[in-house]
Amino acid sequence: DVQMTQSPSSLSASLGDRVTITCRASQGINTYLAWYQQKPGRAPKSLIYAASSLHSGVPSRFSGSGSGTSFTLTISSLQPEDFATYYCQQYNTYPHTFGGGTRVDIK
Amino acid sequence: QVQLVQSGAEVKKPGASVKVSCKASGYTFTNYDINWMRQVTGQGPEWIGWMNPYSGNTGYAPRFQGRVTMTRDTSVNTAFMELSTLRPDDTAVYYCARDYAGEGQPIDYWGQGTLVTVSS
């Protein structure tokens, strides 16, 4: 299986901060990488696919980059509704695997 | 609007089976694969497998092979995931989610989740 490793596992940030989360794959996955946002008690919400494409309705402060084995999710200016846990997922190879998550909370 | 509505919470005893449903609306059911994931509290999601509603073809993660069965009823636009020989560590929230049919397609919409509790 492709192992997905996220870092950091948690971070504290203030409103307006720029936040960057990293996801690394144990083998190359081209750009078959998705990012999700999850709030407590809710289903994940799809944010980004193909490493850098935003799903419809996702604010432009979210961006993704990377290819191969190294990827990043950036929130350019943290808003109150962005405090959540973020997960990456590779869909290049079955089984599709998820990272362990990065919790973003208020400093 | 696209919706995936899952069945309600279940409590099962070890060794039993559970069948979770996922009713799709707002799009052509047979044009999108259905994926199933589960999530234990405090952990990241775990991918269980996929099913193509048009053909009925399926693919399962190796660790679930032999215990999971994914089916569908196209007359009511509903997908099903059955997990057998349940163990306490199968306790989790189970999600369905769709992606455009074919390999290398990303998930866009998720169901609301179904809590399955396995306890004696």
C-alpha cells in the first residue's frame, strides 16, 4: 500500500495566518492527490483534487501544489471556519490511502 | 443538488454482519462510482473499496477482501456495503462517497456517515 504521511499532526494558528500542511507519499503518485477538510461530527468535505484543482465552491484562499511524492495544502489567510482537521488521500493506486490528518486549531 | 443519504446507526454483536445503504439523488447514479470508507474516532479515514453502479464491478482493499460485499439497486439509486464477521475493532463511522466512473477519479461528494458499533 502507498503510505501517506502528513506533517505536522497539529498546529495552532491565528486568524489571518498563512498555513501550510505537507503530505508525502511513500511512492510516486503523479498528481492523483486530494485534500479534505473535516469538522467534528461531520463528514469530510472535498477541497482539492489532482493536487491543485479546487472543487466548486471552495474559497480561493485554499491552494494545493506538488507532484510525485511531495504535496502541500496552503491556506493563505486563515478564517474562523477553517479551524478543522485536514486529510490528504492518494487515488493513484488501489487501495486508495489517506494521511493521518493535520488538526488546525486556534492559537 | 447531489446528495448521498446513508442509513441510520447500527449496533451489532461480534460475529454478526451489518449492511449500510447509501441513497443517491441529484445526478445519474450509474455515471459515478461509489466508494466506501470508514473512520475510527480520532483517526484518518480508511478506504474499504469501490463499486461501479452501472456494471456492478467492485474492488476491495486487501484487508477487507472476503468480509465485504458491495452491491447496488439501480431501481432506487441505492448502494449497499455489507461487512461480515464483525469484530469490536470494526466500530467506526462508515461513509459512502462518489467519484466519476473510472480509475484515477477524485471523490467529490460524501454521505453523512453511519455509526456502526460492535459490542457484546
